[in-house]
Amino acid sequence: MPRQEQPLEQGDTPLLRFAADLRRLRDEAGGPTYRQLALRAHTSAASLSVAASGRRLPTLAVTLAYVGACGGDVGGWERRWRDVASALAAAGHPRPPEAVPGDRHTVPYLGAAPFGPGDSPWFFGRDALVTELRERLRHRRVVTVTGASGAGKTSLLNAGLIARLRAEGHRGRVVTLTPGPCPMREAGRWLTRLGDGPFPDDEETVVVIDQFEELITACRSPAERARFLGLLESAGTSRAGHHRIVVCTRTDLHDRCLGRLPAASALFVDPLVVGPIPPEELHRVIAEPAARAGCAPEHALVAVLTAATAGQPGALPMLSAVLKETWLHRGGHALTLTALRAAGGIEDWIDRSAEAAYAGLPDALHPRARDLLLRLATANAPTALGPRAVALSDLDEDAATRAVLERFARARVVTLDRDRAVWSHTAVPRSWTRLARWAETGSEDWRVHRRLAEAARAWHDSGRLPGRLYQGADLAEARALCGREHHEPTRRERAFLQAAARAESARHRAAEATRARLRLQRRLIVGLAALVVALAAAWATA
């Protein structure tokens, strides 16, 4: 539904004239909805709507985003904003911020980006997990950390473990690496040094290998991958030197890493799992950074955000991003529910993040993205979508599928967790405008496609029993659907349909053979009857 514009109050103040002219600018741009403006401006529809409400002067950043999205004179509107802000300040009103402060720590929420070691003052909610990780590292040469995408693994390592080591006065080196497309270039050199012996002047070296899944998703050289895994095994089992290794990997690729490293599988046994954060810790994540920055969070805000994010797979990055925008819309020294609504809330952040992820894909991958994302959405009613987990085994493992899933996982819209893909928040299907539009135009088609996916899985899991294959109307409906645009079957579904078509053809041939045999039998019977009649007639006249 388009966001309804609030009626403008009557009067002739600088603020009301400013809001009225913003509305006029939008009308001159063709009257786009605030949702459409938000996609152009890369900001929330709610903040744009509030900007033209006349209730308060928007921030300079929101004003310029609004004007730019409408094609207005940004420089002229910036000068006008400063004039209005000065007039309001002279009348005793607080002046809204002109820009986000340059020092990121003046904003106590980091957004969707992971925490770094220097961000530990703002890192809350994972104390018990940090303590457990530190204790494991005391007693093991190699510790594995795993969790779903968006669970907060990198933040746990940086603002949790590494910050804890520094606080304890750890005098050895702490090195953070990622494999990347060429793991031997940097990470491999460090692993080689670990196997050679102690480093000069180092008490103990801790090497943290984050995003270990890049060894599979980014490295395209099987030979380099094998060399890197061999070095990891050697460094992990070597008794030379004083070092510890932390390996952090996503759960959906943890087992695949195990399979690629059978000789050193003990290195990956008993991983520390970073799971969803409990509600009582979510309360701390929301409230304590604001309190530390000297801003009192409203109880209603904390309650609403805790309820909205508890149990959600990708809660932490999303929550931090929404809180950051809420902070920038706050008034005075309180973080309120009103500021959350002005920032657009979780739904608006989801819409913008999903749209940005889609826009960032190459055009050639847009059809595949549409197919994959609609598989994650179940049409419960013509206009209602709900969350649905999709087994990764139900999807193709080609490069296009991986690229789409990785893009939306990095955008914190989709969560990849062990053997499945699921929305990072149950609000994604109803909040992302493009996805809702796709579903509305083909809800019946996607019901058929969903049934096909389930039938293909059941057939595959049963050992490809012929009795599980589609027949008749079901087969015709599914084949017609997959022949249309935007409904490309996976390899398993294609094999299922081909096997069903072959079985159907075999049944038709068998039925035709039976009919031919019956026709021949009938002709023989008629011929024999005619012969008997002729012989009887001849015998009677003889």
C-alpha cells in the first residue's frame, strides 16, 4: 500500500512553507509514492514522509535525499534548509543535525557492519559466549567457531575475543586473516610460519581465520585450496612454537569444509556455535549503547524492538542498522518509538536493503534471483506472503545460484544456516515491495511450482520410485509452467519432469499397443465369424 501523506497544518511559518514546497516539488516530479522516492534516495519512506509533514524540520541529509530524488536544486535547498534551521533556532527550537558526525563512535550503533576490536565499548549481549571462546582457546591449539550468516561471528571475534585478549594484556601477536580468492598469498604464509617454530619476542601468537568459507566460495583453484588445507592441518597439529588458531566458518559450509579435510577433521570437531541471541541479551544490545552515549532509551522502544527481533535468524545486523537510523532521528537525549517510526522501522530497512542487493546483481542474474527468492516465499493468500525455509539440496549448486544467495546473505536479507536458506526476518516477504509485486502477479503459478519442488524432492528421497512421478493433469500443468518465463526448474525438478514424461510416454505406448492388439483381435474375431458363416452357408447348400 502506498504511504498516505498526512494533511499539512494551516499557517504561514517558515517550517510550514518549507514542507509545502517539498510537497510541491514532489508533485512536479510526477507525484511518485514515498516508497518510490525511497528507492531513488536510498533512505526510508517514513523519513521522507515526515520531512514533508511540517511537524518538524527534517535533517539536512533527509532533505537533500528528498530533493535529489525529486530532481530538485540540491544546492538551493541546502541554503534554504540552513535559513529555516536558523529561524527555528532563533525561536528556541532545537537545531536538527546537519550531517552524521565524522567520528563513528558519536553514534553508538554501528549499523549492519561487523564490530571491530576498537568497537568493544559498544558490544553487548555476548559476554557468556566470549568467555566460553576464551576458555576453549586456553586449552586447545585450534578452536572452530561456526554460525549462520548474520549471527554475529565476526563481531564476536573482533569486539569479543580480540578485545578480551588485549584487556588481559596479551603480549603476543593477534593476526586476523580471511582466505579470499588466493588463500596462499597472505594466510598461507602465516600458517607456514606457525609450523616453522616460535616467532622472535612473541609469547604466543593467535591467528584468527575469519570467513573460512571463502576457501570454497571465493577460491577457484582446487590445488591452492588443497595446499592451504594441508598447511592448516600441519599448523594445527604442530608442537613447534607457541600459537593458537581460531577458524570461523558459516554453518552451511562447515560440513563441506570437513569433507574437504578428512585427515584433519579433528580440527573442526565440537565447534563453538554462535546461535540466536536470547531476548534478555537483546534488551542489552538495544539499551546499553544508547545509555553509554548519554541517551535514555524509551521502554516502549526497547520492548517493541525486542519483540520484533527475538528469534529472528539475522536479528543482530538488522537491529543495529535500524537502531543507527533511529539514533539519527532522535530528539534531545531520548531514544524513542517516535524516532524509530520516523526512521522507517524494520520494514523500511528491509525494503531498502533487499532492493539494494537486487540492484547490485548483474542484470543476467535477475531472473535467477526472482526464481530463488520466490521459492523462499509461500503464498498463503493472494496478497499475503510468509516465510519458508528452502533446503539447499533443493537448489542447484551452480555459480549463478551461489552468487545470488551470497549477495542476499551479505545484505542480511537471507540467512544461510547449515542445510537451508531462510529469510533473515519473517517480515521480509511482506516488506520488500518488489517481492510482493512478483508474488501478486503469479501466486497460482508459484503454488504449482512449490508443489513441483516438493514432489521432486519426495521422488529423489524415495530412490526415484516410478510411483512418485507426476501423471496426467499434474504433469501437464507443471510442464506448461516450466515452459513459461521466470519459472526455470532446478536440475532435480527437470530430471523429475523428464522421468515423468518418459513414464507417461511409455504408458501411452503401452496403451496404444494394447488398443492395437484389441483391434487386431476384433478383426480376427470378425474374420473368423465371417468364415464360419460362409462355411456354414456352403455346407447348407451342398
